[in-house]
Amino acid sequence: QSALTQPPSASGSPGQSVTISCTGSNSDVGYYMYVSWYQQHPGKAPKLMIYEVTKRPSGVPDRFSGSRSGNTASLTVSGLQAEDEAEYYCSSFAGSSKLLFGGGTKLTVL
Amino acid sequence: EVQVVQSGAEVRQPGESLKISCKASGHRYTPYWIAWFRQMPGKGLEWMGIIYPGDSDTKYSPSFQGQVTMSADRSTSTAYLQWTSLKASDTAVYYCASHTFYDYISGFDVWGQGTLVTVSS
């Protein structure tokens, strides 16, 4: 059982928007502004898509956005494209040098 | 450009020892940490712990404390992950990752290519 809870799957058609949730607690997601999201294609290393809840690293399309409400963080992918089909993981700092990860959400582009 | 390069795939028998590596380059001025992750076949990412190559300060995830040893060689900017007695359940891809942000808690934007460790008799 993962420390952060993500839905196992999500899907959307090309051009649509999809939102993936990541639920933690008021000791991690709800307390620290250090939530990040990673994209992983099969057989590839993960790639950072969002850091510090809402920030996008250079080179990440602005179709990807992050937000937080209470103890739940969310990743929204707008204007879905075929290449967005991948596994997505959330992560949160939890204090005392501890990092938590979600179990991953498989995003399918229909 | 900051990058981390991992050692190649390994095959071992149960009970054997193993040490895999992750060499960092390109970190010019900012201090940096190197994290290790496990991904078992068909499963999600698991954070194993993190090490600061500057002084080998190490933080282990509770799930991996006592199961592996992390170390580093500051002179070569290389981090290591070591097992003394492998089990079949250690079969996985192991990733190392680092960051260009001021602190690792912001996220890991630099990833290695992964090292496949296969433990089988």
C-alpha cells in the first residue's frame, strides 16, 4: 500500500482534459509545497513534469499543470495527445528527509 | 548539463553480493543529493533513500533501512547501492536520480537510465 493514493487508471480522448488526483495527509501533501509529478513511459526512466505543486520544468508543455486543494494534489493534462499515454506518479515531501510516492496512475489516450 | 549515468545490468544468484553505481556530472556550484528508486517488474516506483556525496550523509526509507547500503565517493561524484545477500525479490530495475534545484525536496529532474538487477538461481 502506497503512502499517497492515486487512482490506478485514467483516460481521455485526444484533445480532452484529464485530471489525476493524489491524496495524502495534512503531514505531507496538505502541509508542504513540495509535491511533484513524474511521467514514465514503458521501459523508460521517469521524467519530472511538475515540481513544487504548480511549477513546470523547462521543456515540459504547458498542457501539463498542477494544483492542490487540502490534502489532495492534482495533475491536469489538457489537450491530450497520444504521447501523453504513460504512467504518472506523484510524490510529496513529508518532513524529516522523508519522501512519499503514490502507486501510479496509468493514463490511456483513447 | 547535469547528468547521472548508471552501471550496467547485473545477474546474480541468491545469497551473492552486489554493488551498483551512479556517476554524476555537471553539478557546478550547487550542493546535490542522489536518490535511489526501485521498480519491481510491472510495479510502481519506490523511494529507497538518498545520499549527499559531499559528506555521505544518508537517509533511508523505512522500508529499505537495513536491506541495502548506500555509499558515495566524493572524489568521483559517484553514488553506490549495495547488497550483501541478494534475494530473488530484489529483482528489479534500480534508478538513481538527482536534481538541479536548490534542494532535492523540490523534485528530481535528472534521472539515470536504470540498472536491471536479476537475481536467479
